[in-house]
Amino acid sequence: MIVKIVSLFLVGMAVLAMFGKLRLPAIGKGRMGLAKAGKCPHCGRHKIGKGPCPCRKG
């Protein structure tokens, strides 16, 4: 009985993994549609948002 439950669980997880691969094929290479966080070329801090870095605001 326990072997049956465990095997059904593993089969279910394998099916979910296959559907996940179809939906997000580039999971290891970064998410599609999301830009990588940029760094400021002057101070090297991570930029949040589209505005200028706080070191250049004045």
C-alpha cells in the first residue's frame, strides 16, 4: 500500500516537472521576460528601477 502511494506521488511529480519544462524552458538561464538587475557603472551598486543611481542624483 505504501509502495503504491509513493510510486503514484513520484509519477505525479514527474508529470508536474514535464509541464513545468514546457512552460518555462529556460529556467536555468534566467526567467524569460525579466530583465537582469543592472549595476551602476560608476559606483558598482545594483540599480533598482529605471531611474538614475543615487550616486548620480546629486
